[in-house]
Amino acid sequence: MIPRQLDLFARGAPSFDAAFTTARRADLGDGAWIDHTRGWVRNHDALFDQLEQALPWRTETMTIYDRTVVVPRLLARVPDELEPIAAMRRALSAHYGEPFVFTSAALYRDGRDSVAMHGDTTARDMDRALVATISLGAARTLQVRPAAGGPSRPYPLHGGDLVVMGGTCQRTFRHGIPKVAHAGPRIAVMFRPAWAANYRTSVARER
């Protein structure tokens, strides 16, 4: 077996496409849109391993109808200075013309970890809001459906993909990651602008 450190070196350092050359925008209607950039992060497995080892992962609980349940994934705040995440945050801020100042992460350990359909707290009450997510590790599917009801749209996310939800997306649509029978570990890294800087990481906000 190849030692972990040598394996990471062989794969190369993670990098990303600061020019967003493969970004594709989907207009969802009602002022909502999603940008999907496939393979935005190169050598994403190395970044997954870095974050899995470096971040202070924690479990959280939530109350549903007077019953306390464990959130089905691990959560962590990402330090502002952690590279290359800090460089990615600067690139996103420059590209979208709004400073992303709050970065958090969610670790999906297997197919049993998930997040229910939701709109981000605070953002779902705003006219327009930006949320950017990098998917690292195993593939999972992001489901997006109108808040008023209707069929959902699947967005298969592979390791290194970037998804940016903008316009009215948080208000007029809901999104989530459903459970699946089998899946490897996945880390979602979320970037949010100033409106999210002071709120506490919680179950309804992590993809």
C-alpha cells in the first residue's frame, strides 16, 4: 500500500480554474439561476484528504416535532486563511462581484448522510442571494425543485464540481441531497457573502 503522504504527492496539489472557462448557467425561471462548472477543482481528492484531516468536524442535533435527532452528516467551519480554499474564495468574489466571507463544510460519510430539501436560512427571505458550493470526493446528486411545488431537477455532482446558486434561487426553489443506497465519502465546501457572516452553522444550511 502506498503511504498516504506519498499518495497525495503523486496526485499533485489541488488547483482550480480561476477563469471559470467551463461554467454553464441554467435559467430556472422566476429570477433564479444555477451555474455548474464541472471539474473546477483539479486533483480534488488531495483537497478532500486535506480538509478531512484538518477541519474540526463535529456532530450536531436538531429538534423535529419535539424529538431530538442527530444531523446526518458532520459539519465544520473553514478557517479564513486555509489554502487553497482562501484563494478559491477570492476568485469567486472577483468573478461574481460580491465578497464571499463565510466558508463552512459538510462531510457526507456514506449514502446514509443527506440533507432535506430547504432554502438557506436568511437567504430564503432575501430577494436575491449567492451561495457557492464545491463538491469533493464521491459523486452525489443535488435535487432542486420549485418552492411552490412541481418536479425536481437533478444535478449530478462529481468530485471537483462547482455549483453557484444565484438570483432568487434560495427564495423560489428548494434544494437537497437525498439518501442513496451506496456512496463514498463526500465533502461539500460552502461559500457565502456578508449576509451569512454572523450566523451559526446549522443543519438547514449545509449541502
